Amino acid sequence: MPEAVEARLNAEYGLDQPLVVQYVNWATDFVRGDFGPSYRFQDRRVNDIVGDGLPVTVQLGVMAFVLAVLVGIPLGILAALGHNRSPDYVSTSVSIVGISTPSFVLAILLIVFFSVQLRWLPTGGWKGPDTWVLPTLALAGFPIAVIARYTRASMLDVTRRDYVRTAESKGLQHRAVVSRHMVRNALIPVVTILGPILAFLITGSFIVERIFNIPGVGQFYLNSIQTRDYALLMAMTMLYAFAVAFLNVVVDVLYAYIDPRIRYS
């Protein structure tokens, strides 16, 4: 690179200043929510790139989270109620497969089966509900297995509690015992993992986004690593860290609200 071009770029991005001054300028801009221009996309600012891709990533993560909760919790409950029987074996097998299969492998298998073989769904993009199905399934596979296993273990622990045996000895129907005493209390520990799972789905979808060519921030995050776009990389890292911390705080507050035994004074 010619020295004149290098000097111009250093002056444009403030890299010709002392490190202390660079850090103070960056921290000041960060507090104001201004991450500056992108090193890779010179005609765009980092805020614009994140603003365009973040809604797509959040939508994908939330859809995968809802699917994981709607499938994982009932799967774990059925496994616990059918302990050491067919429902338990099926649920355990599904959970093992889900935990053992990486999201990118599941994504490729879904594309081969539903897009290439059956031709039911498109192979990628983000243009309508039909393009949302496969990415959501691929991203939700692992959390479904985790929630199912966690719910199963919590349900089995609740079944041995004294208040469950007391309710059964009073003559309550089994369905009432399950819904009023077992499920409600078993879901309290499950709530503690929902926040980290949602954070994982929102911040860990970049591989799925790359496979399905989804225009989310995950795509830009990978590109920033490959092209050394430090401004965009720093913004994405701080955004992911904030999302994880915020969702963990939300879970702590929600857990205290659900379980009066640990409610904060």
C-alpha cells in the first residue's frame, strides 16, 4: 500500500492519534451509540449495518426459541410421565440426537431432504414464511433437546416430593396432580435456562445464517472476522455481550417473581 494512501486511511479512521486518544474517542462514541464507519463497507456506517441485520437475527432467534419451548417442554413432560416406557425412550433418543447434532449439520440435512429431495421448501433466503421454516428448525434442534432433558429431570424430581404424594392421597385425579402440582413446580427450574438459551439463539445463529444466506447480523459478524473489519467486529461483540447480560438479568427477575421462596426484598 502506498504511504500516501496509508496516511490518508489512518487520518480518516483516527489511527494516526496516540492509543490513549483513540481509546477515549472510541469509548465516548460507544456511550453515544456511535460505532463509526465500517472498514470493509466504506460507504456505510456500523450502526446502519447492525440496524439492517439485527431485526432479522432477532426474528430468527425468537422463532427458534418459541419452537424450542413449545416442543421441548411437552417432550420432557411426556418422558417423565412415561418413565422407563416407550415415551421416555423416544424422548431420550430425540434429545440425544438433538444434542449430538450440530446446527450446521442439521441445516444441511434439512436442505437435502426438504429442498433437494422433496422440493417443498426453498434452500435459502429470507423473503417469506416458507423461507423461515428450515432455518428455524435447524437453529431450534439443540435447544429443544436441552429443554426436554431439563424438563424431564425436573419432573422426575418433583414426582418424589411429599406434596405430590399428599395430593394423590387426597384422591385428586392424576391429571389434576400433574397440571396443578407437578408441572407448575417442575417448570420453575426450567425458567433459569430459558434466558441463556434465548441469548444463545440470538447470538449464535451466524452459521445458520451463512448456510441459508440470511441477511442477519451473523453474516456481517463472520465477514468482519474474515475481513478484519474491527469497527464492526467490536460493535457486534459488545452487542452480543449486552444481549447475554440483559437476558440473564431478566431471567433472574422473572425467577424471583415465579418462585416466592427466593423473591427479593
